[in-house]
Amino acid sequence: MSSVRPYRQIHRRKSRQVRVGNVPVGGDAPISVQSMTTTPTTDIAGTIAQVRALDAAGADIVRISCPDQESSLALKQIVRAAKVPIVADIHFHYKRGIEAAESGAACLRINPGNIGSAERVREVIKAARDHGCSMRIGVNAGSLEKDLLEKYGEPCPEAMVESALDHARILEDNGFHDFKISVKASDVFLAVAAYQQLAEACDYPLHLGITEAGALRTGTVKSAIGIGSLLWAGIGDTIRVSLAADPVEEVHAGFEILKALGLRHRGVSIIACPSCARQAFPVIKTVEVLEQRLAHIGTPMTLSILGCVVNGPGEARETDIGIAGGGRGTHQVYIGGIADHRIDDQRLVDHVVALVEAKAAELERARAAAIPPAAAAE
């Protein structure tokens, strides 16, 4: 198997494990993918619809902002309708944290040093304990404390790590350890350096992200570089790709980063050539249509779409299903790496979709048969 080849191995940093609802984060748990709703939280129906869309895309955890009391109370209906754990995004008002915990949030994104007195911190911690909430300390280069900016002169990795550890110490002093930490920046170099230093300074799970990364294309590239380099180094337990785009795209991008590193697989991984004058069918258009028509499949599998016989057969031998463009309007179909049959231009896309759906169903049946009944019922 390719996963055991030495050059593909990633040795993950050892971290303690916390839970966000039923999702374990850290330790040996799979790296989870998160996103955040963009609807007003008080628009309960709209927010529930977006949570469900994110769930369908594969999101493990969804964060929702609670800027006011109406929002934190609306969370109760949203949590009740959601299948995924909900993180309540709290910033400065401690009562929002208490209300969100009481409304069923699985985690509070909150910086304890920003919510007031020690007594207020204790009240939020009590609410978290009483309702089974974990927390995330979220440090951002754009909102560092004034004393740290005066000390360091500008946002820098040392200032971000010191901020994170200061907030962590407040929770630790109150005997609360069920938290993860993030140190995000829009600058890739700054964020990566901060995470590297934080990874050496503590064993808490780390939530990775390049904040305010940008629009769909630029933000995905920046996030892939930053998050990807950290994951490759074994750092990170849960990720969010922050895009000025439909949040469903954040989930897709997150899984693509994990798939590229062999850390987690969801859906169909399409290997395709950029095409050239040798192509025997319109590769780019075919792949575009296939991506849309196969988006509903969550089963991990591989598909190669190559326009000619130069690299097509070699790539097809490494994937579950493969197409290598041929002459006279027919193309070779590979199943399990073996040349199986040929298909013509007109039926190519429909035929590939049918093959992938059948293979996904076969893999799911095999997976279900391998799971003990007791485990399947959990």
C-alpha cells in the first residue's frame, strides 16, 4: 500500500485529546474538518439549512457566531436540528458563553482573558463543565492584546504564542483542560511560525487555519500552503479553510488538502491530465462535469481521466477506475488497474458515473460487512 512508503509517512505530533460533542480532536483521532455559517444566527431556518448543507458536504464540526443574547438563545433550536456538533463563537461577553452552553453548544470559541473578571471566567467554566462543553482558545494576529503589541512592537509568532499560553493558563488555573488552541494570521509565514512554536510549547490539540485567506481561489491556495505545510510536519488536529465564498467550499477545500497528504479520504479523487493536442476527448470539460455529477459520493475512491495513451494506462493502473483516451472515438476503461472494456465518446460521462456509483456501493457493502453489529449501532 502507498501509505506505508517511507516518503509518504507523516508522524503526527502527540497531543492530548478533547471532544467536540461526539467528535474527538487530538490524540490519534482523524483530523477533523470545520466550517462556519454565514447566515445571521437569528435566522434560525436559514442557519439550519446552511448547517445541513455543510454536514452533507462532510463537515465534522460547524461554528456559529453568537454576538448577542438573541443569537445565543436561537442556538438551542439550531443545535436540536443539527447532526454535527456546534461550536458557539463568543468574543467578549461572558454571558453569551453561558447562554450558548445552556443552549447545547458542544464547544465555546472564547478567550478567557477577554471576558472580564476571574469570577466571570469561573462562571463560564462552570457552565461548560455542567453542559459538557469543550473550548477553543482562538488567537488572531489582527486582535492581539495591547500589552503584547507594545511589548513586541507588532504581531509576531512570539506574541501570538504568549497570548495563547496566557489564555490557556487561566483555564488551567481553574482546573479546566478540555480545550484546543488556534493561532491564526492572514500571513502564511506568520501563522505557520506561530503554530510551530506553539506545537513545541504545549500538548493541547491545535486547530489550524489561515484566517481571512481571501476569495475561493486565492484563499484555497494560501490555505493549502499554510495548513498543508503544518500537517506535513505532523502539526494539527482539526482544520478550517477560511474563504470569502460559500462555506461549503471551505469543506471541499479542507478535504482536498487532507486527501493530497494522504491523511484522510472522502469522496472521489479525480486524477486528470491538463490535456493537449493528443487528447482523444475533451478532458477538461469531461472532468468538470464529472466533478459535479460525483459530488454526492462520500465513499473514498480514485478515478483517473487521461486524454491519451501516453500516461493514461500507467495512471489507470493505480486507480479504482480509469479512462485512457484512444483512437476512433473509443476509449479504454480500466477497472481495478486492469483493461476491462472500451466506451465511445457519447456514453463516456454517463458510463463513468455509473461505474463509480456501482464501485462506491460495492465498497460500502464491504465496509458494512466488516463492521461488527455492535459497533455499527453506536
